Amino acid sequence: LTALTDFDTIQVDLAETMKMNTITVLDNIKSTYYRKGEAIFIVFHGEKGKKYSVYMNAEGEPVEAHKPPWDGGFVRKQDDLKNPWWGVACETEGASLWFPCKDVVNDEPDSVDMYYKVPEPYVAVGNGNLIGKKVLGGCCNLDEYHWHVSYPINLYDVTFYIGKLKLLHDIYVSPVTHDTLQLNHYVLEQHYDKAKKEFEQLKDYLAFYEQTFGPYPWYRDGFKLVESPYEGMEHQTAIAYGNGFKSDPNYGFDYIILHETAHEWWGNAVTAEDLGDGWIHEGFATYTEALWVEHKFGHQAYINYLLNYRILIINRRAVSHPYGLRYFDYHDEDIYMKGAWILHSLRYATGSDSVFSDVLKTYFKTYEYRNATTTDLQKIVEDKTGKDFTWFFDQYLYNRFVPELEEYFENGKLYFRWVKTVGDFPMPVKIELTGSKTDEITIHPASSIQCIDLPSGTTAVSPNDDVVLFKPVETKNLPKLFKKQNQK
């Protein structure tokens, strides 16, 4: 660690189910420590600008995962041949569930070395590159696997997989950088042939993401899918894959590979300053699924894909949560589905697909290997459009309600207004007109009721909520309220 200021105490985190045996500040520096709940405080004098090394020895049996990866911990299962098959997933709980660390997302270690000892014939897989395997032998016939990550990494991404795993090697050549990426997948021996066929689609996703956002962030450390005893998790350069080698029958993609690979850009390379902005991880990754559908099947397929996700939006909490709580709950699906719809709505609000694409690329390039916030995204949007987008972010990120468009068609007139909005909400809305001929107009609702005359022959109106996240509501008393409003 490097001291950014003078100090007399540092904090590390370790779950109470784990026992801290010893702590030593190296170089003969006198120190003591004490525990308070899941925090351990190490007392010694530190000076600004100096570097210190702390050795910690801990042991214990980490908490078991109940519904990994969302309700996480250690995962101890058996494969379909009854062999032990282990792993760990701890995004919600944090890495201090199994080792002492500074358990935050806004200060990542710049590299990590991992050593895992397992009995033959089992294999231990970690993040990054395999540096070597050492045969230790002994009564348990132990082998030691040394894995190394050469980039910054979220601590909840640090992981292992243990099982009768077999290496499935491949390479990917980037159409963007023309670099070669080593693909060192690990799968259960009995599933090798299935995996070889299923994992081939990964190369298309890598190419699409590189073209859409920017080059793959971890070329030195390679990339691998690792068959896991749970559905999936975006462990950096070592994606957990547990989807049973099943691709979607309608779209032809394996959504675990598609979604979790997107996290190498959104969540791993660009990491939220606090999990209160976890939508930067999950909303972006979910939205990339729709972008892939558009890329392969066209814009209407993209719209249909997002419409299927919209029915899952629950509006229980604001998408951007308060900071400082380490709050991340898989029940709050809105950081996934509503997060994706916020980006879809932002695309429309910018008024240009090319501008929106530039926003995504700039956001990634600016905050690659760094922490980012929702405010950072807003600044980039405003810089690219030259417009104030406070109204958009206040409505969709910091408030749980979806705007409602009250509308009513009567005697050739359309009455409409926004409700459940935060202040002014200048989002234009397209209205489809039905009559002697189908037509479309754009309206600009406000919080006050407006009334416009529609073309002669119009028999029905239908607000288009396919491109903006809002709820159309037919309100029969709008003409009467409009009259009272104007009388005032």
C-alpha cells in the first residue's frame, strides 16, 4: 500500500466467520491490531508518500452461497459424474467473505497473485494467466497452481474454480487492433466437445464489443470461459459459465456468454465508484444484449427484445442508490432491465444514433481501468449534445417513478400532459394517428395540459412508448381539466 496522507490506523475487512491469526507490518515496523465486527484495524504510524507491506494470515470456513452468484459465497457442488466441483462468487457480499482485504470497489489492487493447492486429478483455475503448476506431492498428492493478474481488478472478481477441468485452447484475432488474444477455456472433461462448439460464438461477441465500445481491455491476461457450478458471473478474464451449453432458440446466442463477456468492458474495465451505481455494470451489460440483437437481426428485433425486458421493470427503488452502503440486491432487477431501458431512452433523447454511439465509446475510453459515476456519464452526454440533461438523469436515475403520459382524444383534439415527473421533463413523444391514412406526429408534453388539433379523419391515437420509457395513460377528464386550467 502507498500512503496518501499521514495516518495512525488502517482498516481491512474480514468476515466474522473467518479468524485472523496474525498481522505483521513488514520491515520491523511496530504494530498492533483489533477487530470490530467485520472490520480489522491495524495500528501503526504511517507517513505520506511511503510504501508499506502488510502480511496477514487468516483461516476459516467461508459462508456457503445460497443462490450464487446473487446470494453468494463458497459454492461446493458435484458435477454430473459426482466429482467435487467448487467455486466462489461474492459480488453482493464482497471479497472479505473469504480473505482479508480493503473491500471497496473504488480502490482496486493493481495486480494479484493467487496460489491454489488441490489434490490430483483436480485443476484449480484463477483469473489472468497461469504462471505455473508445481507438483507438491505428499499424502494428498497436491498440486499448486499459480495464477497472476497484471491489471487492476475488482476484488469481488477474484475467484477460483476447482474440478476435473480440461483446457480448451483457442485464439481470437481482433478486427480492430489486429492483436491476438489467447482463449484458454476450462470445462469439465465430459463436456469438452459441447463446449468447443458452444464457445465458438464468443469470438463474434468480442469483435462486436471491440467495434462498439473499444478494444478488449485485458490482452496481456487473456480471456477464458470456465464451466462453473452456478449460472454465470463476470469474474475478470475468467468468466463463470454454467448455462448448460444452450443457445436461445429465437436469437441463436448463449446469453450467459453474451452478457457476462460484456462485463469485461462494463463493470470490470469501467467500474462504478460505488455499487450504488451498479447499473453501470448491469444496465450496460443488459443493454449490450439488445445492441447485439440489432446488429444481427435489425432494429425491430432490437425493439422487441427490449419490450420483453420492460415487463420485468418493477420501479421499487431508484436505479442509482445512495453511496456508502455496499447495497446490491438481485431482487432489484431494475439495475438490469430498467438500466437497459434508460440507455435505450437516452439514445432517443440525444436525437442521433451517431452521437449516442460516440457517448458510449467516449465513456468507456475515458474511464477504462478507472472508477466512473452516473454524473460522469451525464457530463459526457452534455458535452456531446451541447444540451443540459439534468432533467433526464433526475427522472430516470435518482427517482423510482416512470413518467406517465396522460392523453385523451376527443372531437378531433388530442389532450396530453406529463405526470409523475421530476420538474420539467422535455422528452418528445411520437404519436401514431389512425384514420383515412396512418401518420405520425411528435408532441412535446409538459406538466400543464396541452391541446392540439389533429388532421381531419383521425379516428384513434397511440403514443409510441417503444423508444422512450414511459407509461401511456388514457385520462377521460383531461378536456374538462384543460378548460379549468385555461380559465385560471
